Amino acid sequence: MNNTIRRIIFLKKAVALINFACLNGIDFIVYTFYRTTEEQKKRYAQGRTEPGRIVTYCDGVKKRSAHQDWLAWDIVIIKNGKPIWQRTNDYELLGKFWKELGGIWGGDWELNDVYHFEYRGG
């Protein structure tokens, strides 16, 4: 399957997640969608070869983010007009639904990236 088809599938799943969130009274914004190779290199270096905490997942082989392929987005839940930066039941609910759609949720990773929703497809 080529990347164009994967991107179309990802976007359909994203629309389903938006609808699910609306039906469940969960407001969110898209924090990150596409990342350039340069942006990804900077994020990958953080906590590894540069100061700061690790903020990116690495599969140990590819070292390429799904954001670089337009196949992931980071969302931030908004409550009372403010972003929620900690793990909550709302993130859990969205993550569970995303996985039911066949996606990958960063909240399952050791890094605990509850904001990250991606689709790799196959």
C-alpha cells in the first residue's frame, strides 16, 4: 500500500476520532501534525544527545517519525479553555477508540505519549 492510500485512511480515522470526541464531550486541538526531517532530528536529539527529557519514541530501527510521513498527529485535550498536559480518562477513552480503529496510540508506550495518534497501515 502506498503512502497516499495510508494518508487517506489516516485522515478517515482522524475524522472518526473527531466525531467520537464530539459525541463524548471531549474538546481538543491538533498540536502537531507534519514534521520536517530537521524538526524530527531536533526532537529526537532532545534527551539523548541534547539537554531535556526524551519527547520522541524510537522504534530502534527506523528512527523516523510517522509525523514525517503525514501519518500521525498529536492532539491536546482542552478543558475550560486550557490545555490538559497530563494523562486523563479522556485521553484513555480516545486512545482506546483509536486502537479499535486500527491505530497506534502513544499512551501505550513507555514514553507515555498520550497526545500521539498514528496509523501505519499495511
